[in-house]
Amino acid sequence: MNRVLIRVYVPLLEKQYDVWVPISKSIYGVILDLIKGINSMNKIEYDTESFPNLYNKESADIYDLKSKIIDTDIRNGTEVILF
């Protein structure tokens, strides 16, 4: 399996999304893809004053932007927060 299904909560929009992400992609790349997807699905510009982080919803740990998904604790069903 080369992808995992995660649930992404976006507090700024008060929405959540189920997203397939490749395990070989970096957290930084995943965040960029999430922002693109959110912008196109909502016909808005998800705009933050600084680059958002990805947090584990359960532990509140911040994922390192350089880490690859496979090297984190992100697995199928993991819930994360984009903020």
C-alpha cells in the first residue's frame, strides 16, 4: 500500500476532509496539496499569515515539515489538524 487515508480538520473553515496521501510524500508537500485542494473545493483562498502546520489531533504533536509520511505515526484513520 502506498497511500493512507487520513481525516483532516481545518478549524479556520470549520470543515473536515477525508484525504488519501502518498506515504512517500513529505509533510510539507502534503500541506501544499491540502491547501490547493481546499482552495479548489471551496472556491476560496485558504489564506494564513504564515505557513500552516499539521498537528496530530490525538496527541497535539506538530509534524516536522521535512518528514515523510512513512516516517511518522500517520496511518490509515489518523486524524490531523491543519492550522
